[in-house]
Amino acid sequence: MDGDGKKIEMFQVGPCQDAYQFGFLIGKRFSKLIKTRLATDFILHNQLLPFANNTLQSQSLLQTLFDNNKKKFPRYWDELLGTAAGSAVPLLHILLINFRKEILAFIPKEGAKSYSADTLDDCSDVLVVGESMAIAAHNEDANVALVGHTYLIKRILPDGMFFVGYTYAGELPSCAFGFNSHGLAFTLDSVPPAEDEIMAGGIGRNFISRDILESTCIEDAISRIRSSEISVGHCYNLIETSTRRILNVETASRKRDSIFEVHDENSISRQKRAAALPKKTKEDFLSLLGDADDRKYPIYMTGPLLHTLCTAVFDLDEHTLSIIEGNPKKGDVSHVFSIKRCHGDHPNAI
């Protein structure tokens, strides 16, 4: 459940006449949620806006960042324009939250002293492909400002296909996880880059993950990831139900990508804790993702800075996505979606 104890809302949109209308309808539907998210976003008000208003430092960086992303993904840029208009909030605020990680790295340290503690989204994933089980289970962790400020967007595309994305209020779907009617799904994890690895003016992670939602297969998703000059590192767990495949792709600036595991102290601690827990059934993995015994680096987070918003479980054998709100140990499933490749004349096949 969200911060008010209500089931997360799903909004079906489309087909739309254009990308702007799609964004506008989302903005209008969730105007209140977007406004309250922006009003309570500590990072926006204490770091992003002060930096953006300091034109001497920020004008060149932001203009290049915005221009490059608008040129690469004009449709998704128009979606943000529509979201800002529909929700009646300043466009700059919408842009800043969508590019927060691409911008925060360039804010002088004295103005962003809490950057590493406040903004790293330490999501946890369990990926298993074996004879008896094929699942991807994902804890969606985010800053406290996002608690109660998310929703599900189902977009019907002009050709009748669709995607579903778990969406942060005011942002493109989806910087978290999603799937489409081609049977392609994904979850996302943070890969904190070293300072000299960040490319100013590169393509934003939100734009790339939005593009993946329209992938036709796992190879197409990889191609879309590789085609963008990403600004900061990111991790993509690509899931294809029709072939029972899960692929982990980690990226860096300058069009580098690889399949490998990157650890920081946080990840190592949580991996050690996970190794000590039983893992034989789906319930074992949910119990693992609900573990909070390590007080410094819990797998299931309840604050003060980071919260686990929900847990997503993709079952490749059952062809389902289950969303669990609350500790996954309790198994409180709020939504179950069918994930199967379908034809364009069946846009409601959920």
C-alpha cells in the first residue's frame, strides 16, 4: 500500500493522438500526487533548484543536457512537456527530477554534501534461472519523498500493443520496473559512478528506460541501451518470458556496457546476508528481500532516508508480474499481471 494505506493506482491511457497528449493526461490525472511529491522533495528544493537558478554554474550544463535528450528522444521529451502542463507545475521542476542523477554529480560538494546518502537508490534483485524456477524479484528502494507518490501507467500504443510501468510521480515511466505485450520486462538498479566516469550532457537514464518499454525483444532492448550515450552508469535486468531468459546489463558513459557485478560496501553487506539465508522456493526469495536484520544495510528498507516502496516478482514460468506492497515476507500482493506476447488486436490482455 502507499503512504496513505491505499492500493497503488493504475491508470490506462491511449491510444493517444501524440506523446504530448499522453503526458498531459497523466499529469492531469495525478496532478495532486505530482504536486505533493515536488513540494516535499528535499533534493529538489535544497540541491537541484538552487543549482539550476545559479546560471553561472548551471546554464551550459542544463542546456546541453536538455538539448541532447530532446534531440535523441523527442517523443519522450514531449511526454514531459505534457506532464508539466497537465499537472500545472513548472516544467523546470519536472525536468530536474527526471534528470536528478545526471545533474547532482555536477553540483559543488558543499552544496550537495548529502548526495551519496540521500540519492543512491539501493535496489535489491534476486535473479534465478534453473530447471525448477525462473524468477526475477526486485525491491524498489527510493528516497523518502517517493513514499506514497507512485502509480502504475498502462499505455496503449497506436498499433494496439501496450506497456505497463511503475512510475514515480512526475517522471517518465519507468525508472523502476515494467513490462510490455511483447513479453519483455525489466527491473533497474543503481550503479554509482566515479566522478570522472560521468559525462556531462549525456542521455538520461529515465529516457533510456522509457525507450526499453517499447522493445520488441531482449535483443532490441540491448540495442536501445547501447544506442544512447548515457551520462551515468546504470544496471538493467532484462527479462524475456517467451525464451525464459534474464540478462543483467551494466552500463557506463562513453557507450560502455558489460555483464558483471559491481560491489560497494552496501551491496557486499546485503549479499553476505543473502548468502546466509535459505533460497529454495519463491517464498524463500521473498523472505530474503524482506530481511531487515542488518541494521546498517538492510535488504528491506524503512528509512530514515531510503524506503522499499514495493517488491516486484516476475515469474517466467507462470508468465506473471506480482507487485507486493509492504514487507514481501507477508506476501500482500496488490496487483497481478499476465506477461505474455500478444497480438496488437488484444490491447487489454492483462
